[in-house]
Amino acid sequence: MANIENQQQEQIYTEKSTLKNWFRSKLKPTQAQFWAWMDSYWHKGEKMPISTIDGLGEAVDGKAPIVHYHDQYATNDATSLSNENVEQWKKKLDVDNLQFDDQAISLTNEYVDFGLTNVSKQAQFNQAIYESNASKLKEPTNEGDSKEYPYLVGIDEEGYSAKIQSGDIGKNFANTDLVVTTNRKHTGPASVELAMSFICSNSSVRYSGIVDKSADATFNIFPVLDSSGNLAKSTNAINAMIATMKIATPAQKVAFMKEMNGQYSSGQITTTMILMPVVAIGDNTEGLSKIDIYGTELNIDPDTSYVRIKELGNVTNWQDCAWQSIDSTRLEVYIDNSFIDVNKSYVFELKHGIQVHTTTVSLDVVSNLTDIDLSTLIYTQTKDNVPDNYINVTVDATGFITHTVKNSANPANLDGQILKKIKTQPIANYDDNLILIIDFNWSYPTKGYEFPVQYDFMGLSKVIEYPENDVSNNIVAGVGTGFQSNINSNMRTRIIGGGFIPKSGIGQAIIIKKGSVLTTVLIMGGTIIRYTSNATITSEYAVEFNFVGRYLDPKQVGTYKISSIQKF
């Protein structure tokens, strides 16, 4: 920089104090002074010499020289840098420990097939590629047979390979689904053996040409299927038969049972009556109560059947009962009193073979049944305005009623008329519940007629009297003897809840009043008839017997006896 300053032309100027002195007030500067003033400053059109800038040399001292040489430049391949220079550059850039091998470089993508992620290293990727290429098949050039080369090579879609037994050629060794698009028919003398599980999922599978071996006793094994369609053989097909009967119709079950049940009932079980339908346990909570269930097909097998009592409305509350079949129409059942509760109702479930039957009638449980003393009953004939030459009715001291005919007659004018009426005093209030049992024996001659010739009625009666011949208003629940199906149907229907026995024999009438429900049961000669009706009794009621005549004959005899009256 000193050389540069020496090379600049030295500039001439006038001191500032001199210039000021020239231009004081009232002085007149000369031309030379004006010019000296002008020459003392730089004009804009003039270039300022470097030498006139104070300190410039010191400011640029130590910088690049004016002359530069190529051996001082940094080359692209860094050959001009010494080892010392390189180390210094590394330290300055903080890369003196930097690795650049495949153990240090991370991947930028994931390679799922290789199990690599973006944090895996290049070395792992290189190894995976190597192993993948090593497992791929190279095209063979040699030829041979299956003895010399017992293995084949299988290749998947990605080029991976494995060895396979050459003997598996033609087999479904790939374990893939086979699709047949055209019908096939395989023939030949050889058999085909399937030594694996075989599943037919097509509903049209069928067998043709099967030989009939019905007459061959050695063919005694059944083919059976389970619920999943698995085929097996069985020498005992009972389980399959039981499952079949569970879905059979009632008619099919009856037909089957007729073949299988032997001495026991084979028809459809029905139940019509429980006697008595009311049981009183009182203090006897540890004892047994006996009832009879009436119906049909009740001769059931004691080894395989059961009778079970269930609480009505709560069938999960049940207990097995002791029982025995008396005949096909009646079961005797013994109930454990500790199981039943007062003021509850119960039904019975009967199982016989594959049948399970529940009674439609129920059993009511009460605390006590109060017996009415029969010796206190007073019998009164309230109808006796017919000539005595027709019938005679008597009541002895024990309440035994006898009805006889004095003379043969056919009083058509009295057809349907009450000839005699026997009635007790009131036995209960209108809101009482009771059970009335009447035993009777009725006989009559047919005399060539198809129907009996004498009509007798018995049952509960209202105390309030209605017209003498109005049977329906007097007897509200009762039974009649001597009725035939096609005679006096009008009178028959007028007895509410009444039943009629058109034949001779010994029988029993049971009349039950519970609330407004009146149930009448007739038992005679193995026949049981049950009627249920509703009637409102607003007064006291009694027991009444009515005797109506037609085709009178001295051989007609009827006896009647109240055997029991119980309130509950």
C-alpha cells in the first residue's frame, strides 16, 4: 500500500486559515486568491487520489497481495490440501469422526417383505437381498429321471423355491382348492380309496345302483349322521330313533308307540279330571295326599315314566310324585304335603315314552275342608201334587232316597213335569265353596225303547223357589239319570253344568262350587263326564232331587244318597 501512495502525484493546496484571512470582511480577494481557494478542494468531476485517504494503507495491510499465484488456489480434488489442512477442516466442520460405511447409513423406506424399517441399516438390506437371490432357482441344464433325481423344485410367485418328492406329481400336493368346470365321469376296474376326511357340501350328492340287501341278515349296521353331517356306522340306532321321534308329529308318535309299547298305553295321553280337585293339608304338612287323575291312555310304564307336580304359573317349582296306574283311565298319585302350599294351584306333568303331557285341570290346595254333619240334614218333599198312582219317593232316617214306580203308564200330559221333589234345608251361603258327593244306583227296563223311561235330577239348588216345573232355575249345578241323546234335549240343556247318564248302573255325582265356577263330574261304569260352567248364586243353596216321569214302569228303580258335603 505504501508503493501505491508514492506513485500518486502530490497535490498543492492553501491552508484553511490563509483562505479565511483572504476573505475577511471588506477585503477584496484577488483572482489568484480565488483560484487558490478553488484548488484547495476536490471538484466532483475529479478523482480523489488514494494517497489522500488517511489510514487506508493500515486498513488493507495483510490482505491478499495485488499479485496472486495458482499454486495457492484450492483445487476441486483437494490435492492442494495437506493432511494437516484436511484435519483442520474436519475439526472446523465437526465431521472428524463421521462414518460413511453400510453399517452407518440408514434406510429411507420400509421393506416389509424383508422385515426392514426406516431405522434399519444398509448392511441389513444388503444381506436380505443376498439371501433372497441365493434362494432363487437357476435354470437347470441337466436332464434325468425320477430315480436319478427323486426331487422336484417348486417355485412360488416371488421366486422362492423348495424341493418336493417327484412321486407327488399328479397329486394335489399344493393343498389348493380344485375347480372342475365340466362334468367328469371316471370309470375303470380299479377302486378309489380316500384315506382322509371327506366332506360333501353339495346337497345333490346321491348314490345310484346300490344293491338291496333287505333280506340279508348280515347287513345289520346302520349308516348314521351327526348334526354336522359326519357319516359313521352304528349297530345300535336307538339314539337316531330317539332324535327322530323328537321331531315326529303326534300321529306319528302314536303309530310308533303302538308298535313299541307292548302292554302299556300307546295312544296319545289325555287327562279330563283330577279327583278330588281340592286338597286340604291342615296340620298334616309331613304326610301324603292322594288324588286320582282320570283320562285316557294312562296305563304307563313305571320304569320309564314319571308323574310330576308343578306349581301353576311357576313351572320351575316341581317335585316327582309316587304313583301307580290303576287302568288305562286312572292314575293314583301321592303328593308330598311338604311341597304344596295353601292357596296355590298345581298341575301335573306325565311322561310316558316320548310323550310329555300336562293336565289342563288343576289341583287347588286349601288349609282345611269342613264336613257338614249329614245327620243334621232335613229332607222335605216340596212337590207332591201329582196322584200317588204314578211314582213313590221315600227318604229314610239316614238320608237314603228310594224312587220307585207304582204302575206302568205313559202320561204324555206329564212329559217333562216334575212328579216329585225332595229338597234339604239350606246347607251353605252363596259365597261358600263346597264339594257335594252323591252316590246313586239307577236301573230301568228297555221295553223295546231306545231310551230310558224315567228322568231323575239331582244337584245344588237355589233356596229361592221358582215355578214348580222350572228345573233349570231350581237346580244350578247337577246331574240327571235316564236321559238319552235324542229325547228332551230342551230340558237337558236347562240344567247348568249338568251331565246325564242314559243307562243302568251304579255311579257317583261330584259337584264342586268354587266362587262362581261350578264343576259337575259323573262317574259311572268306567265313564267319566265332566262339565264346567259359571253361575251366580245370590242366595243360600241346598241339595235337591227332582223326579220327572214318562214311560213309567214298575221295574224302574233309583236310589240316591248324599255321601259327603265339605266346605272350604
